[in-house]
Amino acid sequence: MKSFPRVLIVEDEAAIAELVAVNLRHNGFTPIWAEDGEAAQRELDAVLPDVVLLDWMLPGQSGLQLARKWRADARSKSIPILMLTARGDEPEKVAGLDAGADDYITKPFSTQELLARIRAVLRRRAPEHSGESVTVADLHLDPDTYRVSWRGQPLKLGPTEFKLLHHLMRHAERVHSRAQLLDKVWGDHVFIEERTVDVHIKRLREALGEAAALLETVRGAGYRITAAAHGPNA
């Protein structure tokens, strides 16, 4: 029997939640509705969804608080989170991304835009499997086992950061613009702004620890992974 992707809708406005749920069902998804953070946590504890649609403004815990909480939990940290917000200005969007959201969508939104964003985050969830591991300096990435290590010590990366690092390492020394990274890593960037890349680069640096020295920002151009930044005695 075919399994349909489970989408957890965390939205306190019943009319919006029902409209979203109906459209998801008609397009091959299994929607689950939670009206607040407590109900959402119960759903996550029971069965992990494939993606979460998380409203910014909720009774009790806010969407930002929930996103931070789930990102800090090893069990739920890799679930794609799409933030639903009525706040369209950039500082609010960046706050959502910094809290752990993979993307955001501003109300009111069209059904096609919502579906496109959901499909995009689901595509990004799975890393590219080239079959070949790649090493830059002492940083090693194996796409088949989904493992990254620095000087033999394992590193923990989220799915988007893994794909971002994989692409940069496969093309080491090359400078990649934000637009190029959106195209190669996100795949479908019709609705995603370039500022999103900066947020994920920040997350990647935090996850890399000492190895973050390999990830360079080239002012006015973009980002690159370079072995030159880490000498043998560094």
C-alpha cells in the first residue's frame, strides 16, 4: 500500500487548517492538524511527520519556540519545518530561519505556492547520493552512509547543511554565488530568497566547529570550501 507523506499542520485557526488539509489530501499528502504546541508535541511523540507547517503565532508556545525546541531534540531535529507567518518583513523571516525553520511562507498564500514549498523541502531532506566519498583537508564526507567527520571525529549536520556541504566539497576551491547554491542545493528556488543561503551557511559553520575554517566567505561573490585555509599544522 502506498504511503503518503505526513504533514503536521500546527495552526490555531481552524478555517485555515481545514483549507490547507483539504488541498494537501487532494495532492497526495496525509495532513494531521494540531491547534497548539501541546497537541503538536503529542503528534510528534506518536509518529514523526515528514514535514511540519508551523504557524508563527500560536496560543501558549509560539512557533519560534516550538521550532527551537524541536531542533534541539535529536529525534525531531531533521524534520523539515515550513513556517507560516503573517509577517512579511525580512527581520521576521530571518528570525524564523534562525529558529530552525527550513523555509517560510507569508499569509495569505496560494495553494500552488504552498505545495511547491512543501515539495521543495521534502526534496532537500534526502542528501544527494553520488556513491563517492569526498575529502578536503581533514574533512571527510560519505554520502552513502550520511556521515561527516573532521580528523576522525563525527560531526552532526542537518539534511540541508549536509547537501550544502556535499556540493561545496565536490567543487572545492570554486566560489559559488548564493543563486548558484540555491539552484544546485535547493533545486527549486522559485519561492526561496537568497538570504536563506546565509542562514544555512551560518548553521553549517556552527556544526563544523574547527573545520569551519575551511568554509570561506568571498566578499561580493559567495562561498567556497578550500583546503588552503587549513594548513597541516592548523
